[in-house]
Amino acid sequence: MNPNAEFDVIVHGATGFTGRLVAEHFARRHPSVRWAMSGRDADKLAAVRDEIGALTGASMADIPLIVADADSPASLRRMVQQAKAVLTTVGPYQLYGSDLVAACAEAGTDYLDLCGEPAWMRQMIDAHERTAQGSGARIVFSCGFDSIPFELGVWFVQQEAAKRFGAPVARVKGRVRAMRGGFSGGTAASLRATLAAAGRDPRILEYLKDPFALTPDFAGPKQPHGAAVAYDEDLGSWTAPFVMAAINTRNVHRSNWLMDQPYGADFVYDEMILTGPGEDGEAAAKAVGAANAAMGAEGGPKPGEGPSKDEREAGFYDLLFVAVADDGRQVRASVKGDKDPGYGSTSKMIAETALCLIDTPDVAGGIWTPGAALRGKLVERLQAKAGLVFAVE
């Protein structure tokens, strides 16, 4: 963290769909925070600032505007020197994030994003981990729906397992019980960029296939494939592949690794969508699988597009985590969120994670997951300020 910075947080990409929602959250909930808005067009930034002020009733005239562009590394370096933390919503990160990560790592400025691109994240770990450790910068990827509720859901259920069984367990299942809210244009663009990059570089394809891609020099046991419809005996339900599992599972394993493996070196974790029992459940699971296959196709939402306010307000998610002991005993916990996961909830999560990180100066420099860096402190903050509910069932 850059302790003498002018701003606590700079919201980079504030004119984009998600960036604007993050800026709205700061305007509504954190009037005392020293924050600024950043983007590549000064006029658009000024217009968005005025619109947010009119929408929220907040005093926005004094919120500074900073022009910075991914095509100008010098402008990024100037920006990061002004902040304790830079929060960026400008993706795909493999196209627009590399120079910003480098600038933050060198300057000792904290960095947070919404990345769901594991191959790029591994490239950044390899390139900048040591620099961030030396400068004190805390680089934190995946601070939205992917992957905070899943990382912290596993952490939360493992805390209860330790209370009941004396230690965390080596097997946890993550299951999506219910969710309303579509995927974002940014998510689709990231998927297309990742597939294109994998076609050019075989190493990227290897990272995408490896559940331990984010744990350098460590490979754990074989993990469930998670790519096919299956019946879950423990839960009495058919299950379908969950499109975000490809990033969430990697982050959960990295969290375990960063925390010195409290879940064990033999930890097994997977994520699926519950679709119910019987023939109807099986048919629903197959339909979800078909929808997943079309997710990265052209013609979907574009970056900058997203649901209406009413659609965001009507969204929600309900996640189940099942910790299974060796003798078959179980502990179950849930994570529930208000608003649609990809926008309404995500914008609150990344904003509160940035402030939580700033308020936790004892976290060392390096490349972190939100769960490993902040653990129970972040659980408490998200419950108090971001509409998440963690509960033992």
C-alpha cells in the first residue's frame, strides 16, 4: 500500500457499466473516503460524475477525475502513484491490465480487479510476485462474484468443520442452488479473448486445464472434472456444469496454498449447479450444459452493456457449501447475495474489498486472493455493507 497517497481509492474504468456502479456505491455509502474516478476520456468522466451526483444526491463536484489509458503506460504510472489502491473494472485484463499490474507492483500501490482469466493471472504471478513483495503492493485478483462468495464460502464452512470435527476436511462441494442474473458482456469478452490466446500459445491451454494453475510448484490430487451432467448422491440432485468454476476452483486452491494449506495438501473441491432430482432435474441439467456451451459465442452482450436497474435489483444468488469428512459426516453452509451477481453484487463486493484491504495494513506485499488476504474480516464487512449473508445450515 502507498501510505502517503493523495487518494484512498481510484476507480479506474468509471465510465464503463460496472465501473459506474462501483462509483455509485462509493458516492452513496462512503462520502468520507478520499476517492477519484479514472478513465481514458475526460469529458465522459465528467458526464458520468454529473449523472451519478444527480442519481444519488451525493456531492460529486469535488470528486477528482484522472485521465489514464491502457495504451499509455506513463499515464498509468502517474495514476497509481496518487492512490493507496487502484480498483479496475477495465477488462479483458489480458488485453488491458498487464501494464497496470506492473505499475502498481513497482509503485507499492494496491491493485484490485474482477478478473476471471486464470492463464493471465498466472502470467502476472510469475512476472510480478517478487516485485510486489518488495514494494509492499498487494495485488488482489477476482474481487467480484468470481470468486469472493466461493472462496469465502469454502473458508466459512471449513471454520465450522474445524469446530465440529477438530480440523478442516479434505473435501468440499460448492453448489449453486439458485441464481438470477445474466453474465456480463465483459465476461463474454474475456472468454473469447482467452480462447483466442490459447489458440496462439499452447502454454495458456495447459494453464486452463490445470486446477492448480495458480499454485506455482504445487500440484494437488486429481480433481472432479465438472464438465458433464452428473447425479450427486450426497445431495440427491442432478448437477450441471457451472461456467464460473474454471476460475473459482483455481482461486480456492490458491487460497489454500497461500494460507499454508489449512485444508490439507490433498484438498478436493468442485462447483456445480443443482437442478433437482428425477427426470426433470436431469433435463434441466442438460439444458444448462447446452446454454454454457453457447456462452462465448458472438452476438451476446458487449462490454459496457448490462441489465437495467430493475433487473439488477431483482437478481440474487444462493450458494451451498458442503464439507464432507472422511467418515461421511457433513457440515453445510450457505452464502446468499442480494442483487444480480455480475453487476449489483459484484460492484459492492469489489468496493468493500478495496476498503477492507486499505484497513488491513498488516497484509504483506504480494499477489493474493481476497479470501487468503482478508478471511473473516472480509466476511464481516461484506455482511455489514454489501448485502451478503453467510450462514451455517
